[in-house]
Amino acid sequence: MVDSSLQVLTSMITPAVLISGAGTLLMSTSTRVGRATDRVRQLTARFKVLVSEQGRTEPLAREEKQMIMRQLPRLARRSQLLTRAMTAMYVAVALLVLTSIMIGAASLAKLNFGLAPILLAILGSGSLAFAALTLSYEMRLSARTTKEEMQFLVGLGQHYAGMYAEEKVP
């Protein structure tokens, strides 16, 4: 009896480990959603400045507006990917919790659910894998956007460096 109880508990712990991993991913993904949202707000505020009369006189204002217009669709795509990943993680958690419940219930009530717990575990693990792959794609999109912004800042720095070099010439 003790051996079978231990075996049931061991079987129930396996999905719990995956649930813990999904929880960690959910927390970090939630943070990423907040960062993407904040970035949209920052770019929107900056764009409003750039289209104002004063903003139009800023060095490279046109190029910066173009960069912002290229970044906004990427940020929208990132938000979609993050939402999709979070949904997949919540589905994974639900399926893995159901797996544990079925394993425990089968043992307590002497029920035979057949392959159902195994199928739920596979679906839950698959959903978690889908979420991880989606996050990987989102991260690459984020890195591409950051690279573009860094290139713009290098150009802006070169512009200002050129201005200062001209001032030193007598």
C-alpha cells in the first residue's frame, strides 16, 4: 500500500514540476508584456514631439519618425506573440493540473481513466513547448527592433560629433 501511494505521489509530482516552470515563464512573460506596452507609449509620446513645430527642427527628426513607424507594427506583433504565449502557458497549466487531479482521483477512487492522464500531460507539455517557441520568436523580434534603434542612435551621435568638429575649425 505504501509503495502504491508513493508511486501515485511521484506520478502527480511530474506535472507539478512542469507547472512550476510554466509559472516562472508566465511571470517573465507578463513583465515582457508590460515592457512592450511601455515602449509603445514612449514611442507615441516621442512621435508627438517629433511632429510638433519644435520637434520638426530636431536633427534627424524625419529619420526618427520613420524608425518609429517601422517599430510600431513590430511592437504590435510582439504583443500578439506574448499574448499567444501566455494563453498557451495558461492552457498548459490547466492541462497539467488536470493530469495530476486525474492521477490522484484514479488512485483514490480506484478508477481507470485509461490513457487520458497521459494524453493530458502530452497536450500540456506540447502547449508549454509552443509557448516557449513563441517567446523565442518574440525575443528575436525584440532584438531586431533594439538593433535598429541602436543604429539610429549611432547615426545621431555621428551627426552631433560632426557638428562639434565643425565648430572647432577656425
